[in-house]
Amino acid sequence: MSVTSLPLAKSRRDVFFEGLHDGIPIALGYFVVSFTLGIAARNAGLDPLQGFLASFFNNASAGEYAAFTVIASDAPYLEMALITLVANARYMLMSCVVSQKFSADTPLLQRVLVGFDITDEIFGITIARKGPLNPYYNYGAMAVALPGWSIGTALGVIAGNLLPLQAVSALSVALFGMFLWVIIPTARDNRIVGLLVLASFLMSFACAHLPALKDLTAGTRTILLTLLLAGIGAVFFPIKDLPDDNKEDA
């Protein structure tokens, strides 16, 4: 193959804008859903700035709901730290998975910055991306998703009780639709992924009703199911290493 026929490597700017493009639907969903979180923050006594900072540095709905509940009950800091750790522990697993998609020469700082804003939806679009991961793709997604979540929370605090709580809570349905948008294309294109997604739905429903498991927190059940299903996928359906010429340049 001649040099002129080789595909041009994507620049950091191009990859950044690809992430920005894919992150816009996530940001819009976050903006709507975080209104509910903002009302929970207001009920816990937080002002708009505090709600904004809480969401900016902890971009996780379950973890923040748990933290705001503990704050509202005037519990000690240690209890708040522990419950937040349990609720958000699955993101450590997601970060470990994403780290395997980096090229070997990716600096530690860039790995840490990408891990800072690993959410369910950003994890989904990152894993669905073919080839080794260019961190600038995640930077683009983060550039819109993180402000969308944080600003929505602050506005939810401001809105307070102006809207009925039932009406605001109903907006959280948008998050489920957004998550389906993330997983359906990959599950449709890959039969193994589709089977694992279906298995995750069934097992999650079962674990929420089994006597021995239903008393666990949702975060703990998610961690256990993630380890189990990821282990099954890794053992029985391992992904082969890609040749070097398919890698994206950072």
C-alpha cells in the first residue's frame, strides 16, 4: 500500500469535537434529570453554589442522592463518605475498563482526567468507540456533560418547590431513554454484547427481588453484577488485540 493511500490520523481537535458531538445528548439528558437532584440538595439545606459544586465534583446521581439524604439527616461525615463510596464504587471498575483502551504511552495525568468524569453514559459511548481510546474524545464529552449536570442541579435548587415534586421526578425518565440510546446500537451490532445486556436486565431484576440480595444497596448489586457479567464476557468472549495500524494517534 502506498503512503498516499493510508488514512490520515485524526487530530486532537477532530477527536475532541467527536466527543463534543456525542456528549451533547448526554448533557441535555443530564440537564433535565439533575433538576430532581437539585430539589433534593435544596431539601438538604444546600444553596445553588453548593449544589453546583457537589455535582461538578461528584457527577453521579445515586451517590449524590445518597449524600444529600445523609446530609439532611445530619449524619456524621464518616457515614456520608462511606455511603458515597459504596454508591459510586462501580465507577472505579468502569475506569479500570476504560484504562485498558488507552495506548501504552498515554500519560498518567490524562488517564486520571478521563477517570474523573466516568459516568454510566460516558462509559457507554467510550466503550462503544472502536480502536484504542484517545483521551481527547472523553474531554469533548466531558466539556458539555459535566456543565449540563452541574448547572441543572443549581437550577433545581433555585426552582425549589415552585414545581410539584411529582412533576420534576417524572423528568428522570429522560435518563433511561438516554441510556438506551447508548447501549442499543452496540447491542444491535454485536450479538455477544446484546446477550450480555439482556442478561444484565434479567439478573438486575432478579437481584432486586431475591431475599438474600434485595437488602443490598443498588450500588452494591450493580458492582456484583458488573464483576460477574464482565468476568463471563472476558473469560468466554475475550477481545483480541488490534494491530498497531488501527490505533488512533493522540
